[in-house]
Amino acid sequence: AACPASESFNDIWGCPSESLGPELLRDTAFASRNAWGSYLKDTGIASFSFTGNGVVVEPIADQDDTPWHVQLTQPIVLDQGGEDYAYYALCVQASSQEAGSLQFAVDADGALNFAVAGGGLRQQLRLRGNGDGDGSAAGCFQFRLGPSMYEYQGRVALDLGAFVDRSEVCHVSLRRCAVRPAAAGLTPLRRCYLAAPEVAGGCQQLEVQTGAIFELNQHGQETTGKRECLQETRRLKGDTFAYSIGRCEIWKCQRRAVLLESATSTESKEVFSQLCEYDEPVAGPRGQERRSPVYVQLWEWNYVDIAKECARYLGPNGIGAVQISPVTEHILGSEWYTKYQPIGFGLHSRSGSAQQLAEMIATCRAAGVQIMVDVILNHIAAPCPAALQAGYTAVMPCVGWAGSNYGNRRINSEDGWKGPELFHNILGNLMGNCPVEEPDFTCPQSEPPGDCTKCDFKGLPDWNTGLQSTRDMLAKHLMELHDLGVTMLRIDAASYISSEDLAAIINQLPWDLVHQEWWGGTPAETRSEAVGHYRDQKYGLKIANALGVGDVKYMAELLNITRGLDGIAPERAVYPLTFHDARTYEADRFVPTYKNGLEFHQQQKFLLAWPHSMAVRLFAGYTFTNMDAGPPGNCGNGQCQPYPVYLFEDEEPRCMPTPTQSPLSEQEKTYEGYVCEHRWEGVGGLVNFRQACRGLPISARWSSQDSNADLGHFAVRLTDGQQQCFVALVRGDNKKFPNYWGDLGDWRLAGMTTGLPPGRYCDLASLSTQRCWDRRRCPREVLIGEDGMVVTGVVPQGDLLAIHTGARLSDSIDPFVCNEDIVQEMSQSQSCCLHVVLLIIASLWSIK
């Protein structure tokens, strides 16, 4: 295995050259055994040949590939920075005949149980083999020591037991950086949705790789292969990759215009690039197709129910992703916020087991629905009373949902015990920290003052995400989710984590979408570039104001909504109408919730029908009278088991019916259980309308302010060539909040010119689901005559009407056969059969 003549670490140090200190190791090119010690667990399992340009390792074939069974080591003594931190990087370059791997780190040797310096994880370096060219690879283990006046005594450890054939460690280097190093190579490569590039457009193809590492993983998912492709793209200094199962194409396009010009391939590949934003509005060849993503938050649904909903409703209705509640083990309790107090990284919560999670993800993705996990990277659970009483004692008397123990700033994990040194603290007190002070959410006690990324939010211990060890731990959690098939993230409490730290953690993986919980203010451009998009609730509040609060005579002006917060561009926002933090005891027209009844429903219909937004998110929650109430279920000893949404073998979920008035009637208010706002009448049909009409320009408007419609009536026509869309609504009447305009009545559209061709149209705002829709009939229809005028069509008060050229109904009398039966049968049996299917798929790929 040939080694390069000299090391090439300049591009991976992550440290400015002028800040890089002198070499701290002896014999970095392995000239002799004098500077290096060796360890073999069993005599003769490997041999070493020192060449002066690397050390050749000849492993003896065995059934054991444990890395530390073959080691090269060198003792070291390092400065820990005195009153400041000391930053180091250990870089290794290696080469191999066959694909293999090694791991390396600085550790404390046997005196301290081989603890890794800085508390991190050992760095992995994968070797591709050099059968078709240069098989060398390089990587760095970055760590931080101190602050301490004492020296750090430990060793450099190269673990070589996973080599499968003749390999060579070429060069090593350990150097100190005088400044905090930048996170090397962590600019995000985001999902593009463009066609894959071809050379004719100007992009340069750097390499095409194939092999088992790009195939499906043990869960039957392709996500691990994409992650491998990302690593290869960064190694080769590309900016774009195109992935298909078993194949990774690495490209360098340099400019977005070049990528667009090159995006002409007709082959099915997924494209990720530094030159794309998340959730772009364009797709396909040269970005000529329009995207209109719709997501839904299934709040506190269990995994079995989510899988059924994906197969039976979300997939057939074109909803692109489902946001699910946090998936890690959490504290005991019945409240909704218990899931936001994790006590470890085990994937067993009140929503279900790790196996049920994996099966749900597989089922949803098979139905065309991606999984967006609400991840908690900012904090862990507050200590239980017993832990507080123990004070500084290193005990974990608290018990989580699945039986794991935790304590005061201490948790258990698969990687071992995690203690207070991994959390932010103040004045050297490992058991204390500055608070985020309410109600103004400021941090005057932080260092420097005002930096809330270092303080405990609501008393929850705040991870020190600046530590490499913490970053490694959180990234490992995300990798486990990614391996299962999770492709999107919602980052809880994102504003309390620095953008630099977040980028270093999340950008180790390729995501389809990352968006941050955001409450207000203008985020820094560096955060947008390094991390991702934002949850912008201001857009939904503007809709609620226009259709529930504002004076009806200004309704047309109020409905001219083009964005949410001024500091967040629409293409960087995910717009919800409501979410789990929006709760009120009673119906409140200022806060859109299901309690507002038909008024809320009209607002969520408008969210889907209005063209001036990019990504929108629906909500499906449950009834509540207590602001802290968790999902409906049985509670005992703090371990509340939520009721299922789908009971027994029911084909449809048990949900609140579509409300009939505003606010809910006394009869409607007696309902207790899951609300399923996303299933109310017309939502499924309006997803169809949005995908056809989002982004089209408004070519005509009707309103009282335009003097061509009555008070409280509003309509627009959207036009792009042959594509025509029409939306109309009538402001509702909320019985709880009397107004001067009173009952506005239904709007009969007869005689109005919509611009659509003649025919019978489905009012998509009346269609509850597209699943098995025969396109011959519709709950409400609109008839347009040969002269282009509406013959019959009615907009009910407090409702909305939506038609487009693609929603013209057929007069066919041929028998209609719904082809969704196969999906239906699959979803009914998935809990018992899907796991077996996944195992079979994984075994077949391993055989291949």
C-alpha cells in the first residue's frame, strides 16, 4: 500500500497556519521503533515494518477485528493552557490494499482507564483500498484541554486491529492551535431536488465510486450510503454529490448557476450540494419544476398510529413529511413537556420502542412520507428531588420512562456515564450554572453577559456543545436516527445553542431539511448559512388576524400576506398556523387553535391555498383543558400510556369531526381525545390545490376594497400560461366575539368569470382525502359554462372554495378500481410483518 512522500494535513487542521504550533511527536514518519511502542493482544496477530515513509502493518487473518487488539502508541506530555483552554489536533494519514478502517485518539493510558482526551470519542478513519488508484486517506482528532496549570500526561494511540490486509500508517502529527480552530469541512451539503448534473453543463465530475458502503444498510435504508458519499465528497473537495443506491458521484460545480445549467440527467438520483438551500422552491431539470412542500406535526401520536396514518392518509394526499415528537427516553410524567426532558439517548419513549420507531420510519418512507424528528441537542432533564437532596454526591437516583437512571447533571448512556463536566457551568462550579431569566429570557449572569447559549433554560442542564466530546456524543445520536431513515430535523431550543456548535454537530450528515425553533428577531446570516431554516409563527398569526381579529373592511389588505417575520425570508421559513406551544384555556381569536372551531379551519385552509409562501406545516393535536396536559391515556406512577388514535382494527382514526361553528359548539366541546385537525374536511384536497398553484402570480382580485365584491368576500385568480387557479372565501362569524357586520351569508358565484376552461370542477376545499378519489364527483362542485362564467358554485360563509385546471371532473362511466388496497393491507399488517421484511432486505443486500 503506497504512501505519499509527505503528509498533507494543511487542509484538515481547521487552524490558521499562522496559529499552528510546532510538532509535538517524535518520528512522525515511522523511521524506527525507538519512538513507538506496540501492543498485540495475542502473540503474532500482526507484524510491523518501519520504513521512514510509514509503518507497514501485516495483520494475520483471524475472526476478530477489535481495533485496540493491535496498537502503536507514543507517550506525550501536553500543556493544558493555564487559565485558558488549549486546543490540539492529532492527524493521521494511512493507506491500505483493501477497504478497512483504523481509529486513533489521545488518551490517558491505563492509569485513568484509557479515557479519551477532552472526553470525546476516538476518531474513525475509513480506508477505501488502492486497487484502482490512491487509497490513502487522512483525518484529525481534535480535542481541548484545560484550563489547568497542570500538564496532561497520556499517549497517542493508533488502533489498527480492524485492518484486513496489508496496510500502512503513513504519517502522524500532533500540533497545538493558538486559537479555537474552525470546524473543518462542515459546510452543509443540503438536499437539492434538482436533476443530477452532467458534464456538458459545466460541472466537473471528480470521481464515481461504487460499492457496498453505498448500498442499503441493515435497516433497509439508503441514508448511511448518503453519509458515506458526503464524506467522500469532502475528502475530494467537491461541493456536490449525486447518490443512487450503490453509487456515489462526486462533483465540483463552484457556482449555483453552473449547477443549474448542469442539472439535466434523466436518471433517478438524489442531489446534495453546498450550492443549494434547504427546501428550495424549484426542482427537476435545470430547476424548471415547482415544489410546494406540505408537512404535518402529529403531536404525541404513537409510532404504530403514525405508520398507519402515513400509509392511509399522508402519503396518498401528498404530504411530504411528518414531524414527530422527541424520540429519546424522557422523565416520568403525564405532561406534554416530559418528552422535552431527555434523560439519555435510548430510543424508547411513550410513543413506542426503538423497533416500532424503525418500522414506522420504513412504512412512512415507503408511502413517500419523510420523517422529521424534533431533536433536543440543548439540554437534559432537570434533576428529580432525590438528586437535588444528594447535592454533590455522584449518584443517579432518578428513573426515566424506560427505567434508566439519571441524576443532577448526570445521565447514563450507551457510551457510559456522562457527568457534570460536559455541561456549561459558572465560576468553576460544576453543579451550577447561569439561568435564562424569565419572563424576558435574558442572561445577565452569563460570561460574557447576555450569552444565553451558555445558560440553563428553565432549569434544564445545558450541554456544553463547544466541547468536542459533547459534539461527538450528540452527533452519534443523530447518526443513529439517520441510519434508521430520518432525513429531516426540527431543532428544539435552537436559539440557545451557538450556530458554530450546531453546525459542527448536524453538518456531519446530509439532511433533506433542518429547521430551528424560532420565536422572533432577525437571525444572523451566519446562522442561516451554517444551520438551516426557521419555524416562523408570525405568518400564521397574520392569517389569524386577517380572518379572526381584524376589521372586515380591511380584510383584503390584511390578507395580502407575503412573509412572516421581517428578518426571515419566506424561502427560509417553515410556516405553521399553530403548534404545541400555542395553548389557551378557552377559545381565543388571537391564538389559532382547534377551540376556535370553524374559524380556525378556514385559517388552515387559507394557509394551504394562499400562494405567497414556500413550506407550510399542518398540526394534529389533542383536546386539553389543562395547559400542561399530555396526550389522552392511562396514567399510573408517572408512566402514562397514551391511548391509540387507531383503535383495534379500525380503518379510520378516532378524531374530532370537522367543526360546524365558531367557536366550538357546546356539544363539540364535550369531545375528548385526538383532534386530527389535518383530517378536517377539505385539507386533503387543498394539498392538491397547493401543489398545483403555489407560487403562481395573482392576475385578478375581488374584494370590497376593490369595489367588485361584497363586504367580507375575497377572491383571487392565479395564472401561469395554461395553468389557472381560483380561490374565494367569505369571512366567518364568531359567536363569542360579536361584530358590527354580523351574518355575511354564502357567496353565490354565478356569473363570475374565473378564467378557467368550461367544465365541472371539484371544489378541493370540500375534498377530505385524495385517497381512492375517482375524479368523477366531489362533495362540492363548480360548473363553468362555455362562456367562461360560473354557472353554479357557492362559497359557504366561514369557508373557502378552491379550483384549478387540473381539478376538472371526468364524465367517464368506466368502472373505477381503487389501487390503494395493497397499501391498505400493508399498513394493517405492518406491525407484525414489516420487521421481517426489513431483515430479509438487509440480508439480501449483504449477500449481494
